[in-house]
Amino acid sequence: MTKDAALGAEERKSLLADLAREADALRPELHRYAARLVGSVIDGEDVIQDAFARVLATTGSIPPGTPLRPWLFRVVHNRAIDALRQRSTRRSEPLETAFDLADISGVGPEEALIRRDTVRVALGHFAELPVPQRSAVILKDVLGESLADIATLLELSVDAVKAHLSRGRARLRAISDVPSEVAPPPSPEAVNFAALFNTRDWDALRRMLANDVRLRQARRPEVSGAADVGRFFTYYSEYPRVRIEPAWLEGREILLVSAEPSGSPSYFMLLEWRGQKISLIRDHRYATYVMDGADVMPAASRRPS
């Protein structure tokens, strides 16, 4: 290897290390943006996982001196838009039409009260906004980005950002509060898994794993196969005790995880089943930020049969 080639390899290694550190530090903030953009804390984490995989695969294409924070936001933004575009065939309005420039009339001064109220809006309500309005409101009112930085990220003028921000705020205010739905009772599979987990019957849980089961955890490589995924329960046997209980999030059944005794839920697991076997475990132990904005509904108690 020549001296120049060695220097190039070292520079790329250094850039990769800097990028990995910056990405990991920004991960909770990037998730807040992605989750509200796609309308789901679960899908938002999928966006982050996929975006980071692409980031690490394209490190060599980043021009030297590129500010990493806005670059990472742009990658996540583009991946979220890709995810939304994949859903667009199920929407009445094609995604592309959401990028029409909003009317700039009625743009008023920003107020702390508006930002406070926006942060409290149910995450799913953001999905009712056109994408540019959604992005502008999230970046400004949830993440506190400047108008100039938002304009750069969205590739719009500052006036256009102000327009989308004003229209988006007005539309959010117009969305009436809908009474919370009553959650359905938990599935027998979730009840059984929780009971075995809480009694620490790890061997019984291992027997529930499909041969090709997969384990996904943020900041960890994916693991597959019953033997390797079975170690997941070994780790939990060594961690401080936690308790899980069935709940519902975004129409999907989850398992809330709380520290014992009587701790508040700090993250959740999501299981996928194939018959009576577990085919996928998604554990958010290392991504507690996913609970930010999560509208969790405790599962209703089952009536005695």
C-alpha cells in the first residue's frame, strides 16, 4: 500500500469513527423526527436502523469537512420520505402533491406556548399534515431547529418554511381531540409469554422460539437462530429484575418493560409469531427513546370464561 493510499484509509477510518459517534449521540433526536414524520415510534426506529446502515455504507462519499449533524438529518429525512412513499398507494392523496407551496398569509410571530402545545400533540396527529408542514412543525416546534437550518434540510426558502410552519400549526390546532379507544384484551400468546418471563422460566421461553427466530436490538447486530437468540433470556436472567405486561401501541400488541419493584415502563418488546412459535423479538432495551411520544394503551383485563 502506498503512502497516499494508507493516508486515505486512515482518513476514511477517522471519518467513519466520527460519524458513528455523532450518529449514536443524535439517535434519540433523529428518532423523534423520524417517528413523527412517519407517524409511528415503531416505524420510526425502523427508519433509523435503515438510515444508519446506509450511512455507514456510504461514508466514502461524504465530502471532507461536511457538517455531520445536518447531513445525518438529511439522510434520515430521505429515508422517512422513502418509507412514506411506499405507503402512498394506500393513501387518497399521492405523496408528491403534499409538496405544493403553502400560502404564506397569516404567518405570525413564534410563541413559546405554540411550541409547548405542539410537543404535547399526539404523535399520530402529525400524520394528518402534508409532509412539508409536518417536517417544518417537527423540526421547529419539537426539535427547536432554526428556520435557516430547516430551509437547508428541506431544500426550501425560509419564506416557504414559514408558510408550511404556519399552516401546519393551524392544522394541528384544528384537529379535535378524539377520546381514547378502549384497548382490546391481550392475546393468549402475550399473556403466556409475560407469565413465563415474570416467573423467570427461561427454558420454557427458549422452547417457544422458532428455529429461524431473529432478535433485533438498537445499537446491536441482528441475531438469528434459536440457539443464539436463546442467549437473550440468559442476559435477562443476569440483568436487574424487570417485569413485563401486555399493552397496545399503534394497533400492535407490545410488552411493556418496567423495573421492579413497581417501576414505570421504560421501554417495550414487540414479538412476531408464526403459529405458536416466536419468529421475531424486537427489544428496545438500548433504545428507550422510542417511548418518547408513544401513545401506549394498557391491555384490557380478560373476562373470566
